[in-house]
Amino acid sequence: MEHHLGDLPLWRDGQARQILQGLCAKHRVSQDVLIDLVRIEREFLGSGRPHGINDQITEALDNME
């Protein structure tokens, strides 16, 4: 899954990314799902009442199975 989150410290900083990978593994959360959740949040940021965000979050979380 391609993402454009390189401006965020979690993806820009190697040590932070390593910690994130460890946490994802520990809690059995796919990094792709986490990336998708961050992308959704950024997409709706500042939109007031984010109509449809819950559906997109649910869809992303359904990919964890």
C-alpha cells in the first residue's frame, strides 16, 4: 500500500518507525491498516462534521481480519 505520510515523524524518523513497527506487531495491527486510518483522519481533518468518516474507519478496521 503506497502512502504519503513521509512528512510525519513516525514515518520520517527511522527509530520512530522501528518503534511503530514493534507496537504494530505486539498488538497484531497491520501497518497498512494503521496507515489507512491515519490517511482517513488527515482526509477529514478540518472538515467540521466529518460525514462518512465512521464508515471509512469501519472499512479499514475490517481489513484487520
